[in-house]
Amino acid sequence: MVAAVILLLAIGLVVVGIFASPLLVKQRRDRLKQRPFPPLWDAVVENYLPIYPRLFASERRRLQGHIQVFLKEKQFIGCGGLQVTEEMKVAIAAMACLLLLNERGTYFLKLRSILVYPGTYFVNETAIEGNYVVEERRAARLGESWSRDQVVLSWEQVQRDASNWRDGHNVVLHEFAHQLDQEDGNAEGVPFLPKNLDYAVWAKVMTQEYQQLCQNVQRGAKTVMDSYGTLNAAEFFAVATETFFEKPQQLLKKHPTLYEQLQHYYQLDPVKWV
């Protein structure tokens, strides 16, 4: 009898847990957001995120709340002998959470771990053509986003990007834009959008802008966005995101339609922070 009661209670707790989970998660996150933001963290964010002092007060507070949730839910792992410090965690979280200021609330749904190397790291690449392995080689990397549950970063590159905010290159923004893109399991340059009607407009604008970038690069013309964005649609979205946050004025001037599309998606206007 006692065993049966315990079993029923356990089943009940599981059922309650399943249905209450989203609400409980939201409540837990709301409590984390209400915690006072440590002054030391505030100094770190200002040091690594040059636009931080220019954010509106409401945006700074939202960013602080997102950082606290992010640090509680994501695991940081040092690689290549690196000891990940609190400063590193806060710096990376601040840049990543800049993409979440529109309150999408998913906190990079699939992401579980951030692997951090001290500098450039190397991976084995296999080139396959048809059914045959064409080449195996060692490739240098500064960052990458895995569709499963990990982002990999070079801490040296994170520091370099923080010191050169206006150059349009930022490995954290780039890889976490990939995470947004990969939430549906595919890396195709199309993140989840607020409304179904948004997808047709997104496809039209992004395709036109991608093709224009490819043409400009082929002609050797100077471009606002890095030529790496010509690799494929997924890389174009990631590069466009970097440019949107780091070179908003130039992007708005040269590519107003693209800027408007990213502004609608991120629900932010970085030009106001310049």
C-alpha cells in the first residue's frame, strides 16, 4: 500500500513537473533578473562591451538580467589548458545576450556549453566529394557553433573583438547568431521569426542582399560586410548580425532594407547607440 502511494505521488510529481515546467522556468528566470547586478560584473561588461554605457537605462537593466540567467543556465568549459574565469564568463555572456534584448526568452534554446580555448585552436576537417574522401587536413579556428549544444570560442579573439568594436568582426556575435539560426535544427540563415508572414519578406530581402554582396565581392568593390558572408546563407546572416551591431550607421546608409529587416528581427536600433 505504501509503495503504491509513493509510486502515485512520484507519477503525480512528474506530471505536474511536465505541465508546470515552462511556468517554473519563467518564475526562476524572473527571480534571477531581479537580483542586484554585481558592481564587478558591471565593470567587466563596460570594459568588454563598448556600447554598454550608450544603451538606454531600460536596455542596460534587461541586459543585466539576461546575463544573470545566461550564467546560471550555461556551462563554461576551459580547453587547451585555459582556466575560465568569472571575467571571461561575464564578458562572453554580455556580448551573447546583446542578441536577446528583444525579449525572445529562449536563451539560445539548444545551447548547453561554451568551450573556450586560449587562442586559435585546430580541428580535423574531411573534404568529401561524392562517395570519396578527397582530403583530410588540420584547420585553424577562432570559433564555431554546433547545432547540437555547444559554442566554441577563442578567448584571444574575444578580447581582440572587444578592443576593435567598430570593425564589424565579433566572434561572439557571429557564433551566437548561428545559435539563433540553428534553433530549428538547420543552419540556413533563417531564424525563428515572430510571425509566419515575416518569412516571405525575410527570404526576399536576405536573398537580394546576399546576391548583392556576392556580386560586389566578385567585382572587387568595397563592402560594408565582410566577404565571409558570401560563403552561404547561414554565414551571411551571422556576418550581417555582426555588422548590424558594430557598424550600424554604415549598414543603414548602404543597405537600408537589410538594416530594417534586422531591426525588425532584433527589435533594436543600434544607430541610436552610436
